[in-house]
Amino acid sequence: MVLGQDLSKKKVFFHHLHHHNRLDRFINDFPSTKIISMSRDPRANIVSGVLHHKTYNPESMGGAHQYFYIKRILEDSSVLGKYNNDYTSIKLEDLGSTDIVKKLAIWLGIDYNETLHRSTWAGLEWHGDKLSGNKKTGGKFSKEILQNNWEDYLSRKDKYILNFLMNDRLKHYGYSYKRKSVISYILVPFINLFPLKYEKEMLSITHIFTKIKDGKTKLVFLNLIHFLKRIILFQKYYLKGFKVRTPNYNILR
């Protein structure tokens, strides 16, 4: 309305909620809404979130935010199964595919148009927010955002754990993975107890003493509490690995 556009000619309104815990209120207002979940290789997602948040706001990557971030990545679109609404998941890696965009148009009930390949907000090209730090691309998909060298950033232990905990999902989404071995069922619950690479900084003696010196003792305890919560979360997903199941991730292919 503000843009002076005729609402009666609109078939679809696309609203970005950003977090699934806001869905209930949205569905109360729009009961027949369809839900799209954006996903990407969870290992690259972790590295992207950690590095970008540390650059944008170093203080934001404390234990509470780290736990929130890894939990959201583990859950992915599985949390949408509780709703009766149609939903699908799209891989970030597939956004540059014309075939995927055409299938999305069919799913939304609209005609395919070249403009669907341009990201806009109120008619203006969308270049990402301050957190993403992306260069201007004319609103078009750029494969550069997919390159964050997660293979080099994550430690060997991190990759081993994440491969086990999300094995079914990695396979279902078509990401690279290694089969779970018998020995991995023995090792994972023990190595889950050790900090991930990005957790080591907040758990280091230097960091702890610095925060205590700065009068932020409460933050130190919160970091330790959320580290323990992360261990419990990983152990829960470890136990899920014993179940033979088909992941309930609806993927647009």
C-alpha cells in the first residue's frame, strides 16, 4: 500500500520470519500459509555464523548465542513437521538453479519469471545485511557466499562429530558425508564432552580471567552452563543415531 501497488493483483506475500519460534503467531493470522525453510550444509552454516557474528559483534558469540545457533542448525526444518501447513526446504546451494526456481514457482502457484532470480525489497536490490558483509551483486545469486572453507576451519574432531550426529540429514540432502563406523558409536559420546573449535576461546583460562577481571563473572558462568547444555544436546542427537528412520525433511529438488 505504501508503494502504491494494487493489493488485489497480488497472489503471494513473502514474509521472512528468520526464526521458527515466531511461526505460531504468524500462522494465527495467516492459517493457510505455506512455509519455506532455507537450509545449507550445516557444517558451512556453523562456520558462517561463527565468523560473521564474531566480525559483526564479537560479544554476541558467547555461550548462549553459540548454543542457540548450533541448536537451530541441528533442528533445521524438522521443527515444521508439527504444523498442518504445506512446507518445503530449499538448499542455499540450489538457489542459483533455474530448475529449482521454476519448481518453487509451481509450488507457490505463480508463473515463472526471470525476476525471481533477483533479490529485492520494495523493488530495491537486496545485497544482504551488515552481518553477511556481502559485496553488491545486483540482487543476483552469487556462488561466492558458498565458499567459507569450513573444511579447513573445523577441526578433525568437529567434522567427525558433526558427520555422525547429522549423518542421515547429510545423506538425505545430498551433502558430502562418511558412513558411520562401529567405532564411531563408541567414540562420539566421549569426544562430545570436549569443546568444539569455536567454543575453546570462551572456555580458555585467559578469556575466563579477563572476563572476571572486567566484572563479568556472570557471563563466565553462563558460558559454562551453555557449554554443558551443548554437550547434553549433542548426546541427545547421538542417541537418535541408533534409530533407523527416514528424515522428515521436505526438500525441493
